[in-house]
Amino acid sequence: MENQVTQETPKFKFPTETIELPSQGLLYAEGSPLATGRIEMKYMTAKEEDILTNQNYLRQGTVVDKLLQSMIVTKINYEDLLVCDKDAIMIAARVLGYGKDYVFKYTPSSTGVAEDVTIDLTTLEEKKLDESLVKTPRTNEFPFILPHSGNEVTFKLLTHGDEKKIEQELQGLKKINPKASPEISTRWKYIITSVNGDKSNKTVREFVDNYLLAKDSRALREYISSIVPGVKLEFTYSNDGYVEEGVTIPIGITFLWPDAWV
């Protein structure tokens, strides 16, 4: 009887990197893999390039999410991912895919002529979440007193799942009234979690629709912007003594796929 030889599937070494989350995992529930404050990501492969060129994903606007889900090795619920952490993961995906140097066109006001600018993405400033702001451990909720009305609200930082729900609600409202544009108020209904201690969804929505002053809306928006963690997508342009500070780094299709226009 001849010996049968079983051919094993080749096992290839696959490099991964540990990515630190700007939230430090402080706002995720105990037991969530995200509560560790870090995730493991693999390097981009040809499989991910297929995702970046998938026309269905591009039309649906889901290409970035499909890419990140493919590159994240840690078993997480993607819906729970804070938007601020997701943005940092997107930058990490770019570095793991095509390296740290990001080249883009920028037109300085001094010349009015577009030129290539190269930014080392690993040098971007990262703002961590201030742990002292987390009043209840493992809870995505922050207190704030509206300065003009005096109402006390609590709010949360949005997750990927929240963003999906907001988009779905806006699409539904658009079908009812194509001329309506309630994006700001709709977002507040998901961000604000209680008003004067009342956590009911009905109370929050009624407050946003009828009692949230524009001045308070702006104050709350500015406060959230001041505490939200993440990577600052800004750089300082300098050439022949001319300096422009706080210039926003453009994030387009070539950010995740540099060969898009080649």
C-alpha cells in the first residue's frame, strides 16, 4: 500500500502593527477589545487594493470602512468604534499600505501656484483624551452646562454606528421634504444624551427642536471640539521665509490609494 502524502497549506509570515487609539480605550465598555486602547492591524495587500477599486463600494461611499475592516486584525464590533479613533486608524492604514510620506498638491496664497508638498504622517500631532473628563469609568458621556440657557446636558462622542444612523435618518427626512436640511439638529439628537437629568429620547429630541439656543449650540460644539481626541490633520507651510500655519491636510482618494490617478 502506497503511503499517502498530505500536502499542507503553506503558512506565510504576515506582519502586523499595534495601533494606539486616541481615546485610550477609556470610553468603551469593560470587556470590549477596544477598551485596551489599542488594536492590531495588518499591512495592506493586493486584497485591500481590490477593495479600494471596487466600484460598488465607491458608489455607496463605504470603501474606507470596507478597507479598515479588512485591515483590522483585532476582533471588534466596528459599529462601536469612535469616529475619532476611526480617523486615527485610517491614517495608520495609509502608513501601513504605502508608507509614511504623503504627497499632495497645495497652493500657497503667496504665489497662487500649486506645488507638491510632502508630509510625514508619523509626525502629525496626536491629542489624547483627557482622562479627568471621564466622570464615570468606561462610559462615553460628558457633562456640560449650556452657558446661555443654563440647562445642563450630557453628551457623547459619536461612533461609526451613530454616524450610520444619522445618515439613514437624514435620508429618510429628505424623502419626506427634499428641501429640508436638518443635519445640525439631527446630529445633536444623537450627541446629546440627557437634558437636566432626563435621558429619554423624547425629551432630548423635543429640547433640540424647540429649546436649544443657537448660541448654546455653538458653545457646545466648540467645547466638544476642544476635548475630542484624535490626530490633527494640519501642517505648517514654509518656503523662502513665507509661513502659513494651521493648513489643513487634504484627504481625498489619493490618500489611501496614491496611484489613483496614475
